[in-house]
Amino acid sequence: MRVLFAVADGGGNIPPQLAVARALRARGAEVEFIGHAAVRRKVEADGFPFESFRTGRQMEATTQRPLLALTADFARTAMDRAIGRDVVAAAQRLQTDVVVVDMLFPAAITEVAAHRQTVVFVHCFYRAAQDLAAGPMGRLLWVRGIDPLAAERSGALQIVSARADLDPMLGAPDVRHVGVVWQGAPVASTPQRVPRILVSLSTCAFAGQRQMLQNIVDALAPLAVEAIVTAGPGIDTTGLRLPDNTSIHAWLDHDEVLATTSLVVGHGGHGTSMRALSFGVPLVIMPANALIDQKRVGAVIQQHGAGLLLRKHSRPARIRAAIDTVLTDPAYRESAGRLGDRIRERDGAQVAADAISELAGAQT
């Protein structure tokens, strides 16, 4: 079986697709990637062949720019039909059996599905795709003659790397929820005597993140906690005021921290949030980008009693109060623990690999 993944440089979309690719490779599949050039390092680090799109626009998620400029870049990527032609050409050249197309390429999905057996990879709640279709981005796509939910009408298998019991999707679209794709091997966390707090604000660059981070560490300053900040490539940390109880890192394996963490303060990215919950760790969510799924993720976590949702520009006193509430009220950790137990029942990567293998087998 030969599988080609077509991926965008969108930050949290990459780890779950790499995890599924590894699961397929372990079953003997030949797996290759095509995508934005900025993704090359991550893909090749996992030992997969990679080629960049030959046409269309490139995109780098870690480039700092205003929200409107970032949105425009995503819109141009979503509308780029040349990506579809590139993917089809690569699939024909490689004699691919199945093409896995990132949900961030709606213009490419119909093109690819017309020529190859296609899987659409949804790396968040399916409700996020529905929200996108109903919002400004969706209207812009319609104006350009592109159906933002083309995958529902293309005959492609849509894999959603989320739990159906958490996804607030509308109606009953024909999608397959495979569950949360693990990053590493989650275990129930063991809180320390001095509470450990992980602060993570996305690998993508969103306007205002630096001030968000400063407000968070200012909130943490008077608390008797150990705070660990992973800044990622999107935030310039030069000159940040750090209290004595806070350390900052460009990158850390979150598994090593989450196993002893009491709370995560995050941006509401589906991957980071579900990774925290997979360890049974509650969250305080501050969406960095209100135009994508982060607020929706925070709302779901709050509705399930596993954390609190704040505004992006919340002041330190408000953030401190939320942190104190989640740390001192055991109900939040109990709710996060129940969700963690359910997430650890199955690795979504293995379920997704089953579905892709089944699809490929049905064509032989």
C-alpha cells in the first residue's frame, strides 16, 4: 500500500498526521509527503520522504504578521487549486493508492478526489470545519466558486482526529471520528506538592501572543507554583519579565512535563488541549485567534467542567483568579481525569490507520 499525505504548514495539524503516517508505516505501508516547504524538517525528522509543492503559494505558520494578513494567507491557501493539481501529479508519479489531504485545502479536495482514492484529514473538531464554512472564510470561498464543505460531496472518507462525544458538530455528516491521536504515550498525571503549571501558546505566530504571555507570567508571579513556559517559534521572548517561579524554554517534550502537571494554561488549540486532557490535566484557555477553533475548544472544555475559558486580552488579576479556581476546586481535575481515562482507551492514530488500510484494501 502506498499512501501520500498532502499537508499544510498550519502548526497543530502536523503532529496527528505524522502519528497516523507512523502507524501506517509500522503496518508495512510506503508513506510519502507533499506540502509546504516549511513542513519539510518535521516530516524528514520522522524518516518520511518529502517534496514541496511545485506551484501555488508557500505558507509559514510561524511568521509573525497581523491577524488580517494571517487570515488572508490561510484563505489564499484554501482557495489554491494549483495545490490539487500538484498533489494529483505526485500521486500519479508515485503510483499512490490513497491520498490523505489536509482539511486546510478545500479547493484541492475535489480535484484530488476526482483522480485518486481520497481521505480528508480533519485534525480538530468537525464543528470547526462547519464554523469555517458558515463564516467569512466560507463566504469568500463560495464567491471564488469553492465549496468549503466539498469533502462531504466528494465521496472522500473524512477522518476526524477527535472524540465524537466532545465534538459539538451540527447534524450527522458522514465523517468518521477516530478519537484523539496520542502524542507520545499519555498516563494519568501525578500532581506535585508545589503545583506545576505548563504554559503553551501554540507553534503558530498569532498577533498579540507576546502580550498574552506577559500577562500570564505576571499572573503567576505571586503564586506558590512552578511555572514552565514553552514559547515555541512564534513568540520573541527577548525582554520578557519573568518571575522567579517561572522558567521559559523554546521547546520541551510536553509528555515529560504533563506527567507531573496540575494545570495547563493554553491557547485552545485542539492538539495541545487534548494532549493535556489525555493526561487528565485541567486547563485555562485563552484563545489566541478568535477566527479559528480555539474559542470553541475552550468552550467545550469549560462545558465539561475540565477548565475555564478566558478572553485573549484578560488582565493578570483575572488570569490569576482563574488559575487559583482550577487549582483549588477538585471538580476540575476530576472532570479532566474522566476525560483522560476515555482518551487513553484508544489511540486515534491506530484507528485512523485501520480506516485508511481498509479503504486501500477495498480498491485492490
